[in-house]
Amino acid sequence: MNVADLILRKRDGFALAEAEIVYLIDGYTAGRIPDYQMAALCMAVYYRGMTAEETLCLTRAMVHSGSVLDFSSLSGLKVDKHSTGGVGDKTSLIIAPLVAAAGSSVPMISGRGLGFTGGTLDKLESIPGFTVQLTLPRFRQVLERVGCAMIGQTDEIAPADRKLYALRDVTATVESIPLICASIMSKKLAEGLDGLVLDVKTGAGAFMPTLEQASDLAQSLVDIGNGLGTSTVALITDMNQPLGKAVGNALEVREAIQTLKGEEPQDLSLLCEELSSRMLSLDSNASAAGQTRARVVEALSSGKALQKFAEMIAAQGGDPRVVDDFSLLPQASYQEVMASPSRGFIQSLNAKGVGRASMSLGAGRETVDSQIDPSVGILLNKKIGDWVEKGEPLCTVFYNQTAKLQSVRQSLLEVFSIGPDRVEPPPLVKRMVE
């Protein structure tokens, strides 16, 4: 086969055959096809798209570019959750131990944050000693012992995605649904799962801002998962305001622990219960939906989910005492309360603005090489629908550098829209796709 001819065909809008896609992925992973040719192909895909069959073939080729894990020896359901990313989204930290406590195995390969959305691995690494860089044999050991394990992508898992993602990031080809789908699903399906639940965010703080865009992405992801033999469903959920109250790595770990203790906040706990119930329902032998939710509620109320989280922390080298002593988490040197300039109801709360402010404080990355400050972030005192008096706290900023606080002070006030009429908070779950 000739790579230039395949690029030409895709540029002109023709579909590629599976053998041609496998040839391209295998060649690029092995280094036989150079970056400049794969970049040209990605741009052709960006403009011309791919058929559903092409996207399925691309994902399968990327899955098999490396190791495919086999957890068939483990009893019960092997299931995972993936979120397309949002502000304050710490659901993975809650869901993995929660679903494990309810009787399933959760092998979770997660990512880092880039830009205004946070990354699960960065949050976990704010726990003293916690390591996300486990070998695959060690990953299996933790999973067998605890029931859940959370690691970063290894060299063995979907290496084609690792190379392609880095290339797309610097060639303006990230925003392509076929390439997004293949990237997400190749990593997840290489985990050897029985089932997968997708949390596709939509709204001002999401990668897919409109419900139509999110629905298209969710349907493509679900079709790929089911087409490759993994029972897959997607929930389209709101990201017009941050999820929960905490934005920032150590702050979000603290909030996740509080949620596992049944404390707060309501929107976060409700979404985690919904996603966990859907994960358990993917078992072909699952009970009725109401009974599945009851298992989730029992795992929370009994303290089993919190205990699982502590066990996972210890198994991955972290200090499990953080579940009872938040002072062990990184602490910012300073705090400042941002007071409301007027009285009224919070009518909107721009999630992207909050995420960008948190990133500017040091909680996120502007480039891949940026260093994370795990202690900084923002704690929201008010959300959509809440009443606020003039001078009452809107949020609390945790910071270490005064210059960085100054850079976000005005923009943070502007993310809150305050008016005389009460606005109902947007529905958390907008649609299910299966």
C-alpha cells in the first residue's frame, strides 16, 4: 500500500478499508510512517470525517496496537466509567470505590488535565505517596485485592493513541468526532471490560457545548463500544456550572471523601449514584434498576465505599489517613473570600470561567509540561438558584501567589450572574444514549 494514495483518497472523501486503516495505524505506531504523513491524514479526517464502519475499524486497530488486558479470571462484572471532562468533575474518585464496594471490579485508566478541565491523575497525586504509575502486573494485583485501581496510560496500552493524541494536539486536529471516539474508546476497550458507562458533558464548560453535539458524540461512542463487544451506554450531563463546590486538585479530593461519607454536595452525590447504578446495571445478571440503586446507596451509607477508597490509596502507595485527616492533603498558604457586589439570585455560573481561574492559580496546565500546584483552587459558596446578599461570600479562593490571585479576582466575580428572579438549576442528566 502507498500512504500518499491513502491520504489522497481520504482527502477526496472516500472511505478507507479496514486493511488500509490497520496498515496506517500499525505503520505509524512502529515508526514506519512519519508524523508529517499521519498529520496530513488526520487533517483529511478532520475535514472529510469517517463513516461509522471506518471509525469502528480505526478504534479496533488502535486497541490492538498494544496489550489488551484480560480480567476474565476475576469474578463478577468488570466495568469502568469515562467522562469527556468538566470543571469540578471528581466523580471517578467516588465511583471507582463505590462500584467496587457494591460488588464489581473497576479497572480504571485515567488521564491528566489540560487547560481548564481537571484530570483524575492530578487529583489522585495530591494524596501523599499515591502513585498512578503501576506496572500492568501490579495493576492486576491491586484490582484483585481491592476491587478497584486507578492508573495512567502505560506504554503497553493503546500506544497508537499516545502518539496520535500528541500529534493531533499540535496540528489543530483535536476536534474531530471520529478521532475523539477512537482515542477515548481504544484506551477503555483495551482494559478488557464487560461494560462501560460514558459521561458526556454538555454546556458552557464542556468540550461539546450543545446538546446536539454531545448527543452525536455519545451515539458514536456507544456504537463503537457495543460494536466491539463491550456493553456501553452514555449519559449526557450538564456542565453549565461546575460539578460540586470544589475546583482544584486537593480540594476535590477532600470533596470526594466528604461525598463518600454522605456529606455533600447534592449534585455531585446524585450524579455519582446515577452513574454507579448504570454501571452495575450493565451486568447481564443485574437486578432491576431500583435494586441496583439500592446496592449503591447501601455501599455509601454503610461506609464500605469509603473503606474501599482508603484500601485503594494504601495499595497504591498513598497515605490512607487522609480520609479522616484532611490536613495531610496539600494546603494553600492563603485564602480570600470573594464577596458578592449585589443581592439577588445566582442566575448563571460560567463553568469555563471558573475552570480558567483555577488554572491561572496553578491548579491546571496551560501546556503539557506545566507544573501543577495541588493545593490551590476555588470553593464555591453559591450556585445557580441560590440567593445571595450583597457582601455575602460567592466563593473562596485558595492561593499561594498574590500576583495570581490578582489576575483572577475580577474574572471570578464576572462568572456569577446575579438577578432578581430565581432560575432553576439545569437538570443534571439531560439524556441517555444506548
